[in-house]
Amino acid sequence: MEMEYRRLGRSGLKVSVLSFGSWVTFANKDQIAQAAEAAECLSAAKDAGVNFFDNAEGYAAGESERVMGEAFRQLGWKRHEYVVSTKLFWGLHDGVVNMKNTLNRKYLNQAIDGSLERFGLDFVDLVFCHRPDQNTPLEETVWAMSDMVSSGKALYWGTSEWSAYEIRAAWDIADKHHLHKPVMEQPQYNLFWRERMEKEYKRLFEEIGYGTTIWSPLASGLLTGKYMDGIPEGSRATLPGYEWLKSSLTDPAKNKKVADLKVIADELDITLSQLSLAWCAKNPHVSTVITGASNAAQVRENMTALDAMPLLTKEIMDRIDVISLF
């Protein structure tokens, strides 16, 4: 099946239904080696039709942006050939007031400049407020993000892990002042994390046509099935800083559901990963599913989820719901 392209909410921008993200992926090796490996991954993704590549200031403390930018240059891609994002909130400067865990104007103005410098780009296509900021007036953040778009440093702005109330409040402020409105959210969405996408955001989709670039479609690897017998060596849960994942990945109840889902995947002659990615993409409110991979072979395997999408009939989707929701 060929790549499908969906509009990002009500914007005119189209993104591939499967995309490539760099969380964890570009975090753990030297930059030169990583750039070469990243170029292979990005090339494999683009060959499959991927046009959207997700990143963030906070991934590997800015190094992920450097690696991806260097990979773009190694590949010699023209700027019009791809869509790239970054996300701002956490900051990189420990101990500096106004530059950590914030969405104030000072931080945002300087953070986008830092991201562009690390990427080696003049602009990013998408910029997200990586988390809500309860300590900065929402109006200040909305004005700063709108000004960022007006300056040409980003083309569209959005949110990540914001509540529906916060998103609608930001949208209303922008609408009232004729500013650039937020157009997309980056929420977690997978077979074990459905409430926000399917219920909380329902009115956002209906009323303002909000787009979504969903992350963790495989629940940090749980939905690959590789944790059914414990934590394998070299997996994400063994990486420094990701110890918090262990309890979720080894949860007996969740792994029982994974085993039940594998029965359906086996019947369809597809992998659990293909099933889980295709399931996310079947949601019409998902603009793009961000996939991750540490090598080109994994990228190509993820892209085969496109072929699994037609297999997920209503009957199959209902069976998956029975397992996932109960």
C-alpha cells in the first residue's frame, strides 16, 4: 500500500500518515556516528513516502536536533522536500532563571533560535509547546508563538500534552486577537492510552478541526510483544534515564492483553507492531503516527504497517476493542 497523506487538522499542510521521530533514537552515540545512522533511517523513511520528521529541543539535550540537521545535509535534501518539527518547554540551561520549564516570551524567543542553529535551518515547519506552563499567562504564550510564526521561524504552532481546556483557551485567545492559531497537538496515543484522543479531544476535532501528530503508538515498545517474558538486553527500558518505564513494560495485566492481541496479529499474518501502528492510523483524527527506529531495517518494518491497515476491518477493530478496553 502506498503512503497516505493527511491534512494537519484544518491547515493546508499534508503529512504522511506514518512519520519518523527521534525521541531516544538519536540519544546515545557520538554525533558523527549517529548522523550517518540517522541518514540511513531518514533515507529509508523517505523512500517509503515519509515526509514528516519529528524532533524536540529536549531530546538528548539538543543533540538530537544537531544529528538530524547533519543527516539532512549528508543526504542533500532540498528544504521543500520534508516537514520537520521541534518542541519547546524544558530548556537546556540548568540554574538559569526564565529558561527552564517555561513558555514565557524570553525563553521561547531564544529557544527557537537555538533549535534553528542546531538544525542548521532557517525555519521549522511545526513548533510545539512541549507541555503547558501554569506559571506564564496563556495570553503571553499565545502572542509569543504567533509572533514566532509571523517572523517566519516556524510555519505552524501547536501543543503537546495539553488538556482540551487549555488548547481551546489558547485557540480562543488567538481568535479574539486575530493571531496565528494553534493547529495541532502531539498527544500519546496507543491501545493502552486512548481516553484523551477518543474522548477528551472529541469536541476539539469537531469544532476547530485540531490536527494530531501522535507519539508512542507502540507504548514504548510494550505493543511489540518483546516484554512478555521480561526486559530484553539492549531494549529501551535498559537505557539510562528510562528506568521509569520498567514497571509499565513488565505489568502482567498489560502483557496478558499483548498476548491476546498477538493472537489476532497471528491470524492476520502480521506482527504486533504492524497491528498496533495500523490501529492508530485507522483513527481519522490522527494526522500522523510518529514511529521510532534505531536502524533502517526497523524503519522499513514499521512502514509495512501501511499494508496492515486494510486488514483491520470493523470486526477486527471490535475484537481489538474488547481486549484493549476491558
